[in-house]
Amino acid sequence: MVMKDIDPKEPNLAQALSDLSAWSQKFPRSSFANDRAYFYIHVYNRMNRPDQVLDAAAPVVNAGVRTNYNDPQQVLQILVAASSGLSRLRTPTAEQRSTGTRAARELRAFLPEYFAQDRKPDGVSSSAWTGARQQLEDVAREALARYPARVASSH
């Protein structure tokens, strides 16, 4: 049902969230836990709830998105949602800051692989491909600029 509810042509995000909650309650431990986490992140992001995006993304990001997802599109969407979520929050919690900055660092490391020339879809110009990469680099850079890594003092 979740897939039907997140259909971009006719999304019913409130129903998708209800379906995800029912799925979580009925099957708290599932071999599809990564899929469920991805859908939660996706739905919260579409609902413009950056705090919940970061909360849902925390276990995924902490475990390593690229380690747990084989689909490069899912990896990209999770990392972008968590990175941009941090930039949209006024007062993120320490865990949300950690999740968002970790996602932004992982996003920056992933972009050269994702936007390799041999992955460029037919019909997409090189300039559009490069421009899309630049936009996503800006998302990561903005999150990291807002919360730069603290350098330990040597006092």
C-alpha cells in the first residue's frame, strides 16, 4: 500500500504514514527494515518535516547508507533528504546535527561516484549532469557550513 500512497501523480502521504506505522507495529523486526526506513524518510521529506526526516534517517546514516542500500538512487535520496533537513531546521537536536552532518559528508563522498560520466543518462546534457551534481554539492556544503566540525583544542 505504501507504494500506491507515495505515487507522485496522486500522493496520499498521510495514508502512507499510516500504512508505515501499521507495518512497523505489525512487523517491528522485518527483513524489509531498510525499505521501511527509506519510505519513512521519503514521506517525511515530501511532507516537509525535516525534524522527522533526520530522526528517521539517524539509524540509517549511523549504520552507513552506502553499506545498507544497493540502489544508488535510494542512497542519493536519503543523503540529500538528511543533509537538506539539517539546513531547514532552526534548532536541531545534537543527534539531528550529527545525523545531518554525517549525511552531508557521506553525500559529498558519494557524488563523484553517482555523477560519473558513464552513469549519465542518455538525453541528459553534460552541462545538466554537472549542474545537478553542483546543486547537490551545495546542499551538502550548506549543511556542513551551518554546523562545521568542531576542532578539539589542545589545552
